[in-house]
Amino acid sequence: MANIKFSNEDKEIIAMDGVNLRLKAMEHGIDLYKFMGKLTNCNGYGQCGTCQVEILEGAEHLSPRTESEERKLKRKPNSYRLACQTVVNGNITVRTKPQ
């Protein structure tokens, strides 16, 4: 079981290991997208980069970055991930809509 904490929203979600971060966040009403991202997101295919999150704790419990993430996040810190490409396998703390 994974405990996913969303720091901006002050919300915790319990999920099974192997869950997709974007899907679980949306299932619980966590808004991942800034204004334009709401209009232009790719629905979780890793093509747009609008579901960026920052992993504050527990990065070791995530799947490795995908090729899509490497392309979209090449100028971002290693703590940034695309929620749609991230599989959670343990406890993490997430910041949505990082600067």
C-alpha cells in the first residue's frame, strides 16, 4: 500500500502499489493542471507536459523516468515528474503545479 500526500492540497490518499499518479489524483479531485493545461492536456499520454508535479519525498518509490519525461522535463530538476507517466510503489509526498 502507498500513502500519497499532496502538500498544496493538504490531502492524503491511500492507494495500491502500482497505481498511476495522475489517475489516482484525478479520482480524488486533486487538480494537477494550470489554466492552459486544463484546455490542452493530452489525457495522460505523456505528450504535453502539463501534469508536472514535484516529488518532495519518496522518489525512490516511483518508477524510473520515461523517455517522454526525459524530453519534457530536460530543463527541470530531477524531482519533477509527469504525473501521467509516474507509477507509485510506496509512500510519497507530492507538490502539484510547481513553479
